[in-house]
Amino acid sequence: MSVSDSDYPGNEAEVPRPLPSPATGVALWWCPLVAEDETVRELTHWLSAEERARAARFGKPILARRYTIGRAALRFVLAARLDVAPQAVPIERDPRGRPRLPDAPSLDFNVTHTGDAAMFGLVEAGGVRIGVDLERASRNVNDAGLARRVCTSREREALATLDEHARRLAFLRLWTCKEAMSKATGDALAAPFRHLDVAREPDLALVAGPPPYAPRDWTLHAVEVPDEFIGTVALWSTDPARS
């Protein structure tokens, strides 16, 4: 069973839309986490019992609503790849809690969201895992304080040469890179952020890091997202032949 945009409930503005691909084999999707009440009710039917129970545990209705929209939209995107109905997509979690598709091991995916927007990343290539991260460009952060906690000395020196506005944006870019990598491995906030040395110029690149963050196994890509956001994709080659 294949799905198309016409199968997605709601209006055209609510349908997940593709973003430009930053690399071969990578597909990105943009998903607004806003929908009419009737659309949300219809999307709820696509969720598994476990997902519906998780949505019910959110303390704030807006968070439950955004989770429902995002999860249903993810199922819609994956269903098109797997040629099944959205509610039939078999999503499970690996031992580290990272979601995966047990029936399609060569297809890896990752999700990021901030406020009322989400981005999905898919890569179909054996031995490659994907991580994605998204931040609002307007996010007010204590970049100097956070940099001492999550940046290398080289990164901090480079940030120090910038004016306040440019420094904040540069820090957010570095953060999306490190977050995307941590989501590819499943390390999440346990990742060694302070030891992941990322270059922003001339292109994004991991230049140093402890295992499994060996630079030769990673590529980083800035994503073409709406202007008010900063998005990054991390691709991790787990092919043992490269080790």
C-alpha cells in the first residue's frame, strides 16, 4: 500500500514537505507541528497504543498535541518508503532507546523538533546512521557559559573572535552539529561534547573526537531550512571495513 499527500488529513500547509537533500541517499522532511483539531484526531489513529499512551502522559496539552502530529507525520513519511499504511510502520527502540525499523535495517532515520516545527532525516545505505538537530536562530543562549561546558579550546578561541550576534549563531551551529552526532550514536546528552572538535569553515567537519567519533567516519551538513532555524545533519559510517 503506497501513500501520497492526498492521504494526509488536513490542509496542504499541514502536510510534511521534503527539504533539499544535503547528501546522496539522504532525504529530509519538514513538518509543522500545528494542525486543526479534526486533523489531530485523525492522526491519532495512526499511532500505536504505546505512542498514544505516551502522548497522554504529557503534562501540557500543547506538548501532547505536538507529539501526536510529529509522530503521525513521521509514520506517514516512513510508510511511503516501506509501502505500508502509516499505522503499520514497525517502529521499535534499540537497547539505547534509539528508534529503528526492525524490518528495514538499511533504512535509518532520526527526528528533531523545536517548538512547533520538526525535521525528519532518512538515509538508506547499509552501515550509515543519521542524526539531525534543529534550533531556532533567535534562541537566546548564554553562549560564553555554555561554550566552556561543551566546546573545545579551539572552538572557544574561534568564537571569541566574533561579535555578539555572530558568536551566538556560530555557537548554535556548533551545538546542532554535536547534538546531531550524539543522536546518530544514541549517546544523546551523555556524548563527550567538550571533546568533539568541529570546524565551521570552509565546510562543517568533525576534526577530532574520541571513539566512536573518529573524524574519518563522520560527515556534517548544514541544512536548507526556513530562515528562522538552524539545522544540521550528521552521517556516521559504522562500516567495520573502514576501521
